[in-house]
Amino acid sequence: MINVLIVDDDQLVRKGLMLAMPWDAFEMKVIGEAGNGERALEFLSENRVDLLITDLAMPVMSGIELIRIARKQYPELPIAVLTLHQDFEYIQEALRLGAIDYIAKVQLEKERFEEVLGRIHDRILTDKRKRLNDDTASESEKDTLFYGGADTGTSLLNESIYECEQTGSAFVETGEGSLKDKLHSFRWVHDERYLNELLQEMRTLRLPVPRLMQLLYGVTVDWNRTFKNIVQTEMTTPVHFASWQDVVEWMADFRAEALVLSGGQYLRKEVSSSILTAVKIVHDELQKPLFASDVSKRVNLSRSYFNQCFKEMVGYSFNEYLRKIRIDKARDYLTQTAKPIVWIAEHTGYADEKYFSRMFREQVGMLPSEYRNAPRGG
């Protein structure tokens, strides 16, 4: 039986999860609950817990701090993140600290309960099996088994890699930070050659498999977060990659599905790619001044054609979408942090706090301060 501890400052959320989720079906049992990180650490010190599910935004001790401490004290404890909003920054930090999955409260409809618990259950069992196997093999042996020798798992890439070697590749800089930036640019979704070069760099870098899994899971989270208003179907990451060939095939499948889901079948591939790049710019540069005329130039489209295609793919004009994403981000800051409103205004692209408050009220129906203090359920 997998013993579960639920941590959330909202008692209704804790009780709702305890009563509604099909724990028994996945050999799980909720043995405790806590309203903040400090209480959770006390419980962990006195009880055997096999799965910690924690909210991120809590008083006394945040979920991020709880994860940071728990990972040091209980390095093999599986941790899943519970969050009100799919805020990429918080989720990414939690994943970086070792969280195995995240649960968005807004997605907790009854029909998804089994999907959520099933995914977490499979990951726990996979990690247990991997630890048993790891006890009998060295790190270098495990890497060799996963990545293979020089000619293993590259049949899909040989022709393109040969071409890169002949003409000179743009991928001269190595390192995890550079790799992460390239993955999250999503250029590889629209450019097959770029994908092949990226896979070659990933294989050359030979990250530890758990870190590679976290990196690719973060890419999936970023895609779903960035393009959720365009793409109705969420991408998923396998619980476990058995070999490097699995990674190659997953990225190729991801690319093929993303092109279809993102409207590539309605617009020319180059145009679809330009619009998705513009959407990524909005999310990545939200705090900066952004104008349709400038962004259209950056994605190599005329302003009029850019506006037409953006509305067709995204469902909003560029300015409408920019305003929506900025207000959504402001909501996250208001509920997930204690940052002052002037700071939130600046970090969502509004130089003037009064103008920000007016725009927020037009979109949400209340002032930012009222929204922050308004009661809300799980």
C-alpha cells in the first residue's frame, strides 16, 4: 500500500481530494493531511509516507520550500505538485527540485481522477524498479545501456547528421542550459533539420536519465501551458524511456502531432510556425512592451497578414491575446505570491499601476486587491 500525505492550506481541497479520488484502485491510502509545509515536515518525521502531494502557494512555508527540504531529508520520497493555476515558473521549479508530476486543481474533474492517480502510480512503480536495477549497475554502465554505442538508436537520424557534419552544424554550444533553451524554443517542432541536430546534441551530452526525463517533462508542461488556448489536446511524456531510441521516437511523434494540432493543416507550415513563435514570444516576454508590428517583423510576416493568421489560429487578435495572457499571469501572481501590486503590474507588462488596475477590473470585474482577497474554493 502506498501511504499518501496531502498538504494544502485549503481544508476543503484536502477533504475533497481525500473523499473523491479513487485511492484504493491504485493501492493508495491517505494517512495524513497538513495545512502548511511545517506541519507536513512534522508528519513526515513521525510517519512512513510513500507519496507527498503538496500545494505550492501556502502560508508559513511554501510548497517549493517544503519540496526543497523534503528532497534533502527524504531523497527517495515521490512528490507530486498540487497547484491552482498551471503557472509554468512554479511548476518548473518544483520539477527541478525533483517533483515527479503535477496536478492542476482546475483539471480535477471526476473523469480525470483515475488518469491522474494512474500516471503517478506508474511513475512510483517505475522509479522503484529502476532503483533496484541501479543497485546492480554503475552510472557509466547505465548510461551505456541507455544511450548505446556510437551506432545505436540513430537510424532515423543518420542521413541528417551526415549532412550536418558536411555543412557545419549550428549546434556548437553544448551544456544543459543551452539544450534547455533550444528545447523550449520549439523551433524543432517546425524545422526537421533543427530537430535532428538537437537530438544529436542531446545524445552527445548524455545527461543522467532521470534528469533527461525531467527536462523533457518540463518541455511538455511548457508546450501545454503556452499553447493551451490553441491546441485542445494536451501532450504527454512517457513515465519511462527504456532507451535513447524511445526518446528519438517520442520527439518525432511529438513534432508530428504538434504540427497537426496547432493548425498546420490549415495554414502553410511556415506560417503556422511563425504564429506559434509569436505566441511563444508573448509568454516569454510578457513583461516587455510588445506590439503586433514588431512581433510580425520578428516572425517574418507582414503586419496585416500576421494579424489575419494570428486571429485564425489563436481565436483572438494579437492585442486581445496579449491582454488576456497578461491578466491571466497577474491572477497567478495575485493568488500564488504576496508580491505588491506595483510589482505585479511591472512584471505583466504594465508600466503604470493605475492603468493596470483599470485593465484588470475591465477583464475580471474587480480590482487586483479585491481579487487577491476574494474567497475561492479548490
